[in-house]
Amino acid sequence: MKQLKKVAGVVFSSPVYAFSVLFLIVLVVLSLAAPWFSLDPNATNVRNMSQPPSFAHWFGTDEVGRDYFIRVVYGGRVSLLVGLLAMLTATSIGTVVGLVSGYFGGWVDNVLMRILDVLSAIPWLVLVIVLSVFLKPGLTTIIIVIGCFSWMSIARLIRGETLSAKEREYVLYAQFIGQPTRKILFKHIFPAVLPTLIVAASASISGAIMTESALSFLGMGIQQPMASWGSLLQNAQSSLQRAPYMAILPGLFVVFTVYSFNNLGDLIKAILQREGE
């Protein structure tokens, strides 16, 4: 109970933190509750094409009469799913590479860091275009591409934390008494780097959502009839003059979601600092 009060105190100490947490809660609830809405995101009605927002259709309708509110909600489900799964993939790879590189050092560190430098130097758009030749565009592909090629910054952070953690007395003692390397890495060093990892992971979600939106906007991400915020923005290009809300609404959701996840990382950092006091 005391811990919850501390967390709540940090959250509501700033209107920015409070807004970000409440927005993400509402977004997650809407995404989870989407299947229980009576509206079908793919149901067309030619009599209601490009209708502006109203009581009947809160976000209006698109160019074929589909309810835009439910399209945005289902688009949020896809964008959040991509963000979370890509984050888990990138975090897993980055953590393993960072721990191994920082702990062993020497030629292992040199080889891994040179591989990381090469991957970091390749523009992600060029990489995606090349991969799109071999992989069919879609949800699985976009998660693989983002997750497998966005772990480099996390690896650098974890490597730096590992270099510091392995010099601590309890780690040196564990090495002295002959504990297995795997046990040292995951029992002693990993808990020390976990706060940094949590903050980096929350920031990587927003980066993955932005990347997915950009790729879908360029037509190399989520494909019809499935919708994401990026694909909705891409589809809205042809309707900007007669139905600007089709671009504004998903665009606002992307902006507020990325903003909220970035603030969530700062919030987690503030909570961890409060715990350390």
C-alpha cells in the first residue's frame, strides 16, 4: 500500500505524467474492448461515404462509409501490438548483446560492437525496402523488421551499465568463488541494469509505433483490410480536402501515444529514483 502511494504521488506530481498515464490507460482499455463493440471495422455503407463526425459516427466515416471511430480503435490495437512485440524483440536482443559484450570485453566486445556499428550505419528505410523484396508486407514482417533492427541503442546502454556493474564488489566476489558465468550475468548483473532497461524499453515502444506508422504510410507496412494508424494516414492522403479528419484523428493518436510513452519512461525513472532515496 505504501509503495502504491509513492507511485501515485509521483504520477500526480506532474500534470504531464498524469495525462500520459490516463491516456495510455484509456487507449489500452479501448483496444482490449474493441471486439465487444457492435461496429464492424470493415463494414461498408455507400450511403454514408465521407460523413463528418456526428452523434451517429463520432469520428465520421471514410471514403466507403466505414465507421472511422472503430477503424481508429482497431488501428490502435495493431499499432500497440507492433510496438509491444517489437519492443520485446529489440529488448531481448539488445540485452543479451549488451550483457555479453560488456561482461566479456576483449575480442568479443570488439566483434559485437563492430557488428552493431555496421547495422546502425544502414538507413532503416533502405533496409526495409530490401527486406520487402524477400518478405511479404504485413503484421509479422513489420514486427520482425522493427524488432530485429532497432536493438542497437539498447545494446549500447546495457553494455555501458554492464561495464560498471561488473566492477562492483559482489560481482567480483562471485567471480572469485567460482560461480558460473551465466549465474553471475543473470543473478548479479542483470538486476543492476534492469532499471535502465525498463526506461529504454518504454522509449522503444514509442519508436516502434512511429516506425510502423511511417512504414505503413509509405505502403510497406500493414496491408488492407487490416488497419493501423499509419495505414489510416496513408489512406487519408486522397481525402485531405473533403475529409481532413481522416488524417487529423489518427495523426493525433500517434502524436499523443508517442508523447505518452516517452513521458512514461521519464515517470519510471522518477519512480526508481524515489525508491532509491
